[in-house]
Amino acid sequence: MEIITAVRGFKDILPPETDKWRHIEETAHEVFRAFGYREIRIPLLEKTELFCRGIGESTDIVEKEMYTFLDRGEESLTLRPEATASVIRAYLEHTLHAAETVTKLYTIGPMFRRERPQKGRYRQFHQIDTEILGPDDPRTDAELILMLLHFLGKLGLRDLNLEINSLGCAQCRPAFRGAILSFLHGREEELCGDCRRRLGTNPLRIFDCKVETCAAIISQAPLLPDFLCTGCREHFEKVQACLRLFDQPFHLNAKMVRGLDYYTRTTFEVTSGSLGAQNAVVGGGRYDHLVRDLGGPDISGIGFAIGFERLAAMIPDGDADAVVPGPVLFIAALGETALEKAFLLCNRLRMKGIRAEMDHAGRSLKSQMKRADKLKSLYTLILGEREILENKALLRTMRTSTQEEIGLDRLEETITDLAR
Ligand code: AMP
């Protein structure tokens, strides 16, 4: 019978990759906690309307990438393609804004987009997502970006490229939109079908088009930073000044418009040359109207989403090995009486939090020693029929290949001391 495989674009995360994932998650918890964030866990499934209103009808995500279905023919539901809309839904539903003026939240979990799968691009992928709701000052933007780079640095990542831009606000963006439309006027026929449609819905998105002819046209287009109003310009300059305070290098990328409609003012991406075609690890930005667009009060927000798979791909496997060490003790037991003693000792040690492993089947000593080696155990306890009769066991230090005898009655105590 044929085996059943996973759905295309949906990927299993296997050990030791999961060790790396855990290490990333633990580092995230530690760093974000220090910066005052609290974890939020939100459902994978939401009402479709949330994403249509939140992300924007004319975005690629909403237009063609969502996993949407009618629940028993009644209600349209969607597997979340990103976390920000859901976090804000929860923030409003539970009136978190009433409790505090600054709310810092983060969440880690899977997102779903029906994109064409390729290396670094999946249909179920994971994101580490943070949001700050409340403040709209530029220091908040800089602090969020600095925390992000600190987190990535703590994971050992270097040679990252931070790109920032300002998308302006409701006051200055219409002028830019007008300038783009007049720039493209008369050249509509040269654009791809998607971009022609974008002209009517969201002309800014043309900057994101990967079609060569569109990219060539748009490379001559007017740029957003030249249209910023005084407020937006000052905001953006202050963000940059705060980044410089920390000697944080960055590149201004006037063409970065990001794929989601809700962004205003500061937007940013972190890319890495080591990732190949899908080189964006993090995307984020400020959204000053999203909370209101989702039915809430006039509250500003800013956040970022890190692509977990891409982040994990940048961390060498060896690093995670060091983080998740093998057992302290492997117990190689031979014969029923020894196996029983080993079973008792092994599980008692584990209950004390000491990593211990054994082979319940009691295979040959050679194969058990091989396994101890493979697991990179620090010590191996050899417990055979003869040792039991003599009321002792052999403790082998794997690194030095030396052995010593210890009495059975002192076993647990000795190992516990060793593990300290
Ligand atoms: P976005 O929510 O589109 O701003 O994406 C934020 C980050 O999520 C990107 O920089 C990627 O690292 C990651 N990401 C987005 N889409 C995918 C995907 N289909 N597969 C893997 N990672 C993704």
C-alpha cells in the first residue's frame, strides 16, 4: 500500500531541526520579555472578513493566496495568512487598550498562504510576530527595530541588511499616488496584466512587481520619500537618528512598499545574502489606521514578522547541537535484573531533570555502546549480570574512555553529583 504524504507546500519539521526551532523560540521569549512584551496565542482560523478588511482587498494575499472555505455552507472562514490582523482583533475584542496605553505583544505560530512552493517559500510557514499598540512616536519604531536586530544578533546572525523606508500617511500618500498615476499615464499597455489592474486598485504595489518590463518602467518613477509631509519626514528622520545612536547600519530603500496595505510611515525589511531568491527574513512597519479600520479606536501600531523557516535556515546546524546536548548518562543494561534496575535508575534521574537514556530491549553491549556514542552521552553506565551479582556497576567517561567501579547503592547519588 502506498504511504500518504504531506500536502504540497506543507512541511514536517523534524529533529534535530526542532531543536534549532526550540532554541530560536527560547531566545525570542527571553529577548522579548526583557523589552516588555507579553505572549498572546490566537486561533489559526478567523472570519474571512478580518483579513479582507485588515490586509486589504487588493493585496496578493487576499486576492489569491488565502485558504478560504465556507464552514458547512454558512460562514466564510480563512486560515490566517499573517498574525497582525488577528492580534488586533483579539486586542479589540478583549479591550486590552482600556487596560494600558502601551501594549506589547508577540506570538509565534503557523501562517497559511497558497503561494507557489519553492525553497524558502511554503504554504504553511511560521512567523515570529511582535506588535506594539498605542504609541506613535519614532522612538518606538527605532526601539522595535533595534530589538529585532539584537534578537537576530543573539542567534549569531551577522551580515544582515536592514532596509527602511517611510510610506507616508493619509495626508501625503495621495499626492504620491497621483504622481505615480500621471507617471504611468500613457504607458499602461507596457505593464503586465496584474499591474494594469493595480493601477485602479493600489498603484504603489507596482513597485513590488517582479516582471522585468514593469520593473524597468518603475525604476524611473517618482519616489515616495520625496512626497512626505513635514510630520512624516520628521518622524522618519528621528527613527534614523535613534538607529544611529546604537550604530545600527541601515539602507534607505525608497522602493520598498511591502505587500500589505495597512502600512503607514516607517516600514522595514531584513534581508540576507545567504538565503538565495527568497532573501527577506523579516518584514514590518507602522500601521496607524489599522486598529480603526478594524472597528477600534484611533490607536497606532507597529510590528514585524520574522519568517521562521528562513531564520532557521540561516543558523548553522552545529549551533543547535551545542544548545541541545546529548544525555548525561546512557545506561547499558544486560539481562532482566539489570534492565529492571536500569529502568528504575533511568527514570528516577529523568524525574530529577537529569538527561538519561537506556535501551529497554537490552541488546548486545556493543550495540548499546554504539548508541551511547551516537547520542553523544557524557557517561555510560555498564550494568551486566556479573556487575549486579557483585553489587557494582562500571561508569565510563566517554570523552576520556576511562572506567571506574561504583557500588550499586551509591549509583543515583554519584550520577546526580556528576550531573551538577
Ligand atoms: P510578510 O508577512 O509577507 O511581511 O512576511 C514576513 C516574513 O515572513 C517574510 O520576510 C518571510 O521571511 C516570511 N514569509 C512570508 N511568506 C512566506 C512563505 N510563503 N514561506 C516562508 N516564509 C514566508
